[in-house]
Amino acid sequence: MIVLVGKDLWINGQENDYGVWKYLDGTQIDVTFWIEGEPNGSGKCLRVVPGGGWRDHDCNLAMDISARNFDL
């Protein structure tokens, strides 16, 4: 479980050029937790906000990240 205290968190999700949201490993994001009115086109990166829910986000803005572990 991730608990956010006053911070947004990038969870490695991005929208591709075809409007499909995927994790950086290419896995399509099938389950979503968008806040009402989101995604609203403000960015192509996925962020979790305090209190829960997702918003799209400008990928050029700094933010904390959550990394997945991958077998290499």
C-alpha cells in the first residue's frame, strides 16, 4: 500500500501517441482510478494524488516516483 502525505506520485504510467496508457515496460494499464474529469489532456504522465485517484500530468515537471522491480 502507498500512503501519500501531501505529495503527488508518478507511478511509471504514460500515454502513448495513440491515447493508450501503459507502464514503462509496455504493459497496458487496464484498471484505472481517474478522478472525475481526468484525464483532461494536461499531460502524458500518470500521477496519484493525495487522497487517492489519478490525474494526467506534464512529464517535464518534477515529482516523486514509485518504481516497479523487474527481473533482468
